[in-house]
Amino acid sequence: MRVLSVLLGSAMVLGVAGIASADDTRIHMIQCGDNTGGGVAIRDRLIAEWEAENAGYEVDIEYVPWGQCQEKSTTLASAGNPPALSYMGSRTLKQLAQNDLIVPIDMTDADKATYAPPVLGTVTANGQVWGAPTAFSTKALFWNKDLFAAAGLDPETPPKTWDEMYEFAKAIKDNTDADGFGLAAASFDNTMHQFLNYVYTNGGAVIDDAGEIVFNSENNVQALEFYGRMAEVSQPGPVAYDRAKLRPLFVESKIGMFISGPWERNLVNDVNWGVAPIPVGPMGQPGTLLITDSLAVFKNSGVEEQAVSLVKWLTGPDNQLEFEIAAGLTPLRDLPGVQALRDEDPTWTAFLDAIPTGGPEPFVTDYVGLQDTINEAVQGVVLGEMDAAEAVEMAAEQLEEFK
């Protein structure tokens, strides 16, 4: 295994010439980020093991900054000089497949059965699997126990329904110096992600199993209406906040609650906090948005078969779990080792229990169009510029272009 570049500057767009030509035995792998982090040593060892079993093939890992790596992989592929495989947000896979830039990952029924169906749904289109999930996140509600107590609420009892969440947030806003809730409404991808948590906890969806847009539903009207209602008890100016900007407010006890992923457990320790499942809407059940990143195998590298083999090795159940534990990621599969995680740290429970009833990130051919359309609907309601029913209807019409 060789590392081509620990970190490439933004000026390098087309990559290393000559990598992965048809008669090459090198496997060019693009990885987002850098060669630090808890899972890197595990992945490097697994790659070395694969190389030992596949004599003559050498994996060249190229590290590219997060803001550039997916674009670089797509640019290389479009220019006819693709990497063999790359780390990609699963939301990009359908568009890559439609443009004939990636190959499907053949999975047996036994392989598929290792995943919860909603997780597999994040990488499946037209009956084919287009990437192997390698990183996974779910969401839950964090609450500040001290602010709950100061507002006259039971600090050990988080809200379980939307109505309770609003009432608890209002009590904090009315009775303390803090705002009740942290609401994301900026023009950013995680605003759509945050809203979809409400869609999935109210029985809604964006696209059904047949690939049809089903966004214009009473479930989603209720979800958007409630999202706008939460602006009444949130921090001022939520359209200036993406999800990451909510953490400092929570750490400084300026908001009483916010929804985020398991990484926050290691970042909010200055607060007397708890974490619980996302409260449910009147038409829903416990759930969460399920987001995966995947390893995708590109066409015309000359080593597609070997790249698929490497991907399957890296993301096999036991190897993937070892990587996840080291990297601090939500486990993709419900394996025996996951119960040990729960036993060691019960705060994992809220993030794991919602998986079977969670919903996938919508799988579309124009992800940016999807994101912009939903964000405009959210902002329109949060700013009071349109009502929820009108915003959902307009968004549903626009989403037809992106399925």
C-alpha cells in the first residue's frame, strides 16, 4: 500500500496522471480527509491484508480534503481517468450511476440481510446496489438537564412527542435566560437533513419504494408546520444557523435542546446533558434520518473486479465493525459487538434503536436540486413567508425534476 498524497491543495484538480490505466495493477483509492483518526490504522491493516491475498496489486491511497474529494473523483471519472474506488456520499450514487460512471456492487441475499433495510435503501436504486456503506450516522435529541431544572421541568425526563418538545422549549425560553431549542435553517445540506428527521418521525417520506415523489402529504405538511412553530422557541435568526453552529450555543447553555449525531457526545461534555430518541409527531413513530457514506467503484479503471473485491473486504461485517468502533461511528449492522457498545456506554441506545424505523437520505439524480428545494420550503415557513401546505405543494412539484 502506498500513500500518494497526505493532503492535496485545492489547485490540484485532475489528479495523478497515469493512475489505474487498463494494464495497471495499482488500485487508486481516493479517501476524504487525511490520514489521521481512530479508524485509519484499522483500514491500513485491512488493506495490507487484502494486498497479501491479491499478489501483484497495490493500493495507492490519495487523501483529498473533504470539501474537494467527491468533486475530484467525479471530475477524474468524467475526464476518462477515474480512480478505482472512492469515498462518496451515498446521495451522489444515483447520479453517478445514471451517468454510467460507477459499477454496481453485487450483494447476495445473505450480504443484504446483514443490513437493516432502511440502511440498504441509502445505496439502492433500480434494484441494484451502487456503493458499499462505510460510514453511518443517525440522530437523537440532546437536552441540558440544568436548564430543564431551572425551567421547572424534570431534568431526567426528555420530551417524547413534538407537543412536549415545544412545551418544554417554551418553558425554558419563558423561565430562563436561554432559548428553548436550537433550530437549523441555513442554506446548507444539514438543514434539509434536520427537517427530514421530522418527516421520518411523522410517518412521511420524500420518495417511495417505486421511485415516485410522495412529498406532498399531510405527514409532511405537519412536519414543516411544526418546524416553523419551533422557530418561536428557538435561538433568534435560525436561517443564519446550520447544525454545527448549534453546538456552541448548547455548550454555552444558550439553548436547552438540539438534534444532532453521536459525535456530539464527545463535544458537549461541559454541559450536564442527556440524549434521547427524537420526539415523534402525531402521525409517526420513533425514527431518524439515516445517512451513509459509501465506497464506490468507478468504471474504466481497468481494475474494477479487484476494486469490488477490496470494497467487499473493507466493508465486510467484522472488518467494518472493527473500523467503526475505532473511528467512533454508528455501527451499520446489529452484530454481537454492538451490544457491548450499549453496555459500555448507554448513550449509544438512542442512536441505535431508531435505525429499523429510520428513513434513508433521498436517492435522486440531482441531489443539489433536492437540497435547495427542501431548504427553500423550510426557510419560507420559518420566515413566515408562506404556509406549510403551500410550501410542501410547491416543493413536491419541483422535486419531480430530480427523481
